[in-house]
Amino acid sequence: MPEQRSVRVAADDIVVVGTGMAGLITALSLAPRPVTLITKTSTLESGSSLWAKGGIAAAVGPGDSPEAHAEDTLTAGAGLSDRRRALALTREGADSLRLLVQEGVPFDRALDGTLELAREAAHGRPRIVHAGGDATGRVIMSALIERARRTPSIKILRSAFAHELVVQDGAVRGLLVFEHGKGWSQRHASHVVLATGGIGMAWWHTTNPAESTGDGLAIAARAGAQLTDLEFMQFHPTALAVNTEAGNANLPLLTEALRGAGALLVDQAGKRFMSAVHPAAELAPRDVVARAIEQKITAGGSVYLDMRPVIANGLAGEFPEAVHACRDAGLDPATDLLPIVPAAHYHMGGIHVDDDGHTSLDGLWACGEVANTGVHGANRLASNSLLEAVVYARRVAAGIQRAPALRDEQPLPIQEAPEVPVPGTEKRLDLIIAATRSAVSRHVGIVRSGVGLQRALQQFRVLDAQLGKIAMCQVQDA
Ligand code: SIN
């Protein structure tokens, strides 16, 4: 990283941070209005949308309704979802699918051309739409990335880290960005949209990619935006435990749909155990399954997913990503039991937004996993996140279009660029990050206690003091 701390000034109309599904759809929906899209990675083929193995939930099947979909959403949310917003979300299911089809997404269809609808745990009906089976995230993202690349109003900054929001009189007016190879710039903008994804990297095991480090949440918090429901983190029960002893954090997800297709959970003796825990056994709600597996592992046991029934049922073709992940790990799902651990999966809490995706700070918007829309409550219903990303990205774009133009702007003071790690301090940063993840994994995991949370807080205070004022700009080399 260059040591120079001078700050260039750039002017943008709208800056969108994050190039997952929410960020790309916001930018595409604003076209032809100019948008600068910022990603800290060196490629658009990154972020957790790409890793989505579930599909998009939409009440479009015979006998289904947005009301029924909303009821399932509320039940999964443990009574803590916003009912009005959940219903508004599910009512936009069909429209969201239409938009994605227009953007070129080839959803999986039956021979007669109708959408294939799958069922997932806690959904009362088949209403999950996939594209390429469990490769849905990859297929949707490849269509959206292609569209974004061909949209002249979208300018893309790669290897660029959004470090701080520029706030004036309580309103966000831009952001301070560190670009690999170019250094610092203060980008003035009328609107900043945070679509930076989740926080899975705060735990030792996550189904998220390495990029999910909570940067958007952090800069919003430092700017004084309201954050809500931060304690609501969803753990997925079945991440493939590959190279965990070597410190591998980003574990391949073995989709819940595998259990819907007959896969079983067994212990080290090869015995099923979920029937004793919940009447729905392997198809019990995600939090119940994750807790049962965690208990077994904490007691010194191991847990495996047995995918052989799926293969015997001739359904392996629907799970190309799962089969690929197993083979990559040297496992044959036709013969081997697959070792699994629960892993940090999806953050329900986040930057508090209104119906339009606007935050508590003027000029700042948020959508996708970083936002807390209130629809998921304490536990997100499977496959509702991609739907929420589409719906709120479009609302953010519509809200920005309706917003009055800024008048009589005061000149913005140029922020001082922070110190970036100089050779020798990176190791110290790595140790601080590792200690933070240890404290989070030990005390802020699936099962928590007041004492454990207090311990975590004490450790965070010590680590924060050690960190001092060094900027953590985790940009990928261009
Ligand atoms: C899965 O396919 O198991 C995950 C889907 C989701 O989290 O929505």
C-alpha cells in the first residue's frame, strides 16, 4: 500500500458501495443516471450473492399467495418481523422475478415453460425459484454483471475501499475511499448507497466469502447512522467442514434443499439424531438444526450429512455446486459421509432503513444484507434474502429519483487520510483480527450467555485500544 496520505477530490452524483445483487440492481435501476459503483475486490465476480445456493422465494405457484408467504416469513422471524413490511415484500415477489428475467436471468423451468418451484424448510408451499439449481447466485450474478458492464452510465471502481462517510450537518455528502495503487480520494456525492453485504468473517466459520467483513455497517455506525437488531445472526447448520483445522474460514454451503431431497444428518456412529430433537427431524427450522449440531460437536462428537439418498433418488443433478464442493474436498458424495459444522450465514440486523431504504442520515441509503428492513425478524426465512435485495434495491433507486436536488451546498472540508498499515504493522493487525474472531466465535455464537457477552465486550475494548488509529483497508490488489 502506498504511504502517501494526500487526498484527491472527485465529484459523483450517486455512489453505490458493493457490487452484489443489491448494489448492481440499484445501479441498473438508476440508469441512465450516472452511478459510481465501488468494490474493494479486484473483480465483480465476488461477494456473497455469488455464493447463494438457495433461490428466490416468490408466491407465484397455484394456490399460493403473498399473504401465505408473509405468514411463513413472520413465523420464521419468531414474531419479531415487521408484519406490514413482510407483506409488502412478498407482494413484490412476482414483479421481482419479472425484473430478473428482463435482466437476462435464465430461471429453471419445467418442460411446459413454467417456473420450477421448489420447497424449502419452513415454507408452507413450493415457492423457491432457482437458476442452475444450487448455482442460483452464480447464474443471477453473471446476468447482472454482464448488464452492468454494458451500461454506459455505470462507472466501476475496483480495488477501492470505502473507508469513511463524509458527513456535514448530519447529512452524508460523500465518502473517503482508498484505491489500490492510487491512494486516497474524497468522493463528493448527493447520495451514497451502502450495499456491502454481511459480517460472516467475524466468526471462525462462515458460509460467506472473505469479503464479508462488515465494512458498510462499520462506516455507517461511525457516521452516526442508526443500526438495529444487530444481535440477530443466522447460522446455517450444514457448512462442509473442509480444512477447518488449517484455519479455513469460508466453508462451502451444503444447501438445505439437499435435506428436502432426502439427505440425512448422522453422528459419528452413523446414527440419525434429529428425530429425537424435533418432529420435522432434518427439516426442522434452521436454528433448531444448527443448535442440535452445535451441541453434538461441543460434546466432542462429529456430525455428517449423508447425501447418498439424494444420489439414489437420481437428484444429484440439481446440486452441481454441492457435488463440486465435495469433490474439491476429496469427498465422493455417492460413497462418503460429509463432515459438517454450523457456520455464520446471514445477518438479519443492520443499518435501519425506512420503506424506501433510506437510513437515519440524510443522503445515506442501504439495501441488501447490510440493511435492516425488519422483514426477517430474528430468523430469516430461507430464500427471502435475494427477494429482499431486489425489492429494496429498486426502492432505493426510486427514492433517489424522487429526492429533491441538493441546494446551497456548503463547501466540504477535505478529510485527513488515516494512517495505513506500514510494513511491520500488518502482522499486528492480523493478530487483532484473529483475536476478535476468537472472541466472537467463543462468546457470540449460536448459544450465548450474559457472562459470555460481557467477556466479549471486555476483549473488544482491549483490542480496540491496541488497534489505535490504523486504517484497515482490505482492498484486493488490482
Ligand atoms: C440454503 O440453500 O440452504 C440457504 C438458502 C438461504 O439461506 O436462503
